[in-house]
Amino acid sequence: MNVCIVTVYNSINVGSYWQARALGEALEKIGHNVVYYRNPERIRILFSEIKRGISLIYHRKLKEGIQYFASILMFLKEQQIFQVVRKSGGLLKNIDCVIFGSDTIWNLNDKYFNRDQSTFWGLEFDEERLCSYAASISNTEPDAILQNDKYKKALERFDNISVRDIKTKTTVELLGVSNVELVCDPTLLLRKKSYVKITKCKRQINDKKYILVYLFTPLNKQQEKELIRFAKEKRLLIVSAYGKKNVPYADKVLIDNPQSFMRYFLEADYVVTDTFHGTIFSINFHKKFCSIDRGKIPVNNAMYEYNLTDWLISEEGSLFNQLDAAIPTEMVEKIIQTNRKKSIKFLLSCVNYQ
């Protein structure tokens, strides 16, 4: 069967890259051909990233600016793995099923997704079979969706609907849509060994242990001090995996790149994050880690789902002791396996229909 995925595959963001790739890899593994729908916002996304790089150079941050442009080039190179189709190209005529998701594609609070609702809610697709996989409304207030018939009419056209979190499930059900399934993020569809296999770059920190820091918002000063002290006591290097921001206490700052990011994540000894995919990768790879609670529903839901709330640290909380606390990996792995089997079963129901 020929499957078209509608998602965010081409932003300069490692989480978006890997969720898109993991879903494609999972579908190909069960015997289907996969293409990705050309993102109409591609030029706008690229322009905004280039503009940011120019701004860094303009403000005399030459090294950061050069690194930023290097990151953009590496992302563009890695994104070539996605076979892309256009609406105008006619290739969609050969598609048997269109799958929307994952990511927060139904998040009306995000100007990117809000601007292109016709794509991410399936309004511009005439194909007979439409399904969603692990879609999320994120922090959108449910009333914003419930009070507009457009979204109900859009989802009524879907044959199978699955979402990533309880809030999205409840909202969709309030629209009158039944049989809404909860599935795992597509990055959890692949085991650690699969990521090892498809990650080409080699480790660049030989024979040294490190703690990986993947943050969109800086730690507070006390947490910073705790992290530095923890790393010193454990004889760890501090590696920052988010190259868009300067992290003065890091021994190494990675240039954003899907391949090197994954290699460093796979081999990290500890992780500190406040991102959804940083949390999911930590869970999937059984890392010693903690997530900072920034009020992000996807992050908090994941920590609750895998019974790891003790490792969800408040914005003012201490991360020193919890970082080294033993995570119940056997229990977590059982939940992962259960969710993975259920999610693959859902995907099979989307593509193996009569």
C-alpha cells in the first residue's frame, strides 16, 4: 500500500525530524511504501531560520551565526531522506491512505499550525481514506475547537483517529467522534537498536561520560549550580544538545543536527530536559534523567503515563538527588511494550483494510 504522511518533517528541530522519520520507518517495516506531503510552509520556515542566523551575525555573534547556518545545512541534507509529494504533482492519485500526525498538528495556539489548518486537519484532501496517528492539540483550550463546526466536519471524514494524550482524546470525543484511540508517539515505535542502526555518525567524545542537557528554557541559577556540582562529583562532561542558545556552563555545545543529536542521546549517561521528545527519548532509552515541569501538557502526560512523576521536577525544584535515583526500568519497559503493540495494531488497522 502507498501511504502519505502529513506532518512536520522539515523544520530545524530534531524532535520533529525523528517523529516524522520514525513513523515512516515503522510503516515501511510492516511492508508499505511511504511518502511525505510537501509542507506548504517550507519556504517560510527556512526563511525564518536564515533570518535568525543573519541576526546573530549582525549582533556580532559570528561563531554562533556560523554554527547556526551549519545547522541549517545539515538539516537540509538529512531531510533529503524524506520522499516528498506535492498536491499539484498528481502523485497523490496513487496514495491509498493519508496519515496525519504525529506532533501537535491540531494545536491552534501555534501560529505555524494555525496558519495551515486546511493541511493538518485534512480539509484539502480528497483521498477516500484519512487517518490520524498520535495527533495532539497540545495546550489549545478545548472550547476553541468545540465551538467551531469546521473541526467536527473535518474529523468526521477520518476513517481512523488516534491521538497522543488524554486531553486531545476527550476534546475529539466531545465533538461526537467515537472510537478515538490513544497511541504512543511514533519515536517509541522504534527500539533503541533501530536508532543505533539508522544513526550514521560516530561518537565524538571518546572514553568520557557525560550528562546531556536538552533545554528550550534555561535552568534557574540554583539548578545550574546543582548540575555543575553533580557533573563534577560524577566526573561528567556537560554537553548541550540545543545549539540555538548559548549554554555557558557546557563543556560542549552541539550544532543542531538530527544524526549527531541522536548519537549523543543514545550514549549519554544522564539527561536533563524540558522538551517532549527529550523526555520520550530518555524513557525509550532507559536513561537516568529528569524533566523540568514547564507546564507542557505532552511532557507531563508522558511522565504520568510511565509512572515517572518523581522525576518531573518543578521549575524551582532541586534536580541534584533525583538525577541519580534509580528509575524502575522493568516497569517502564513493560508499559513501552504494551503501548508499542497497541500502536502498531492501530497502524495496521489504518493500512490493512478491506
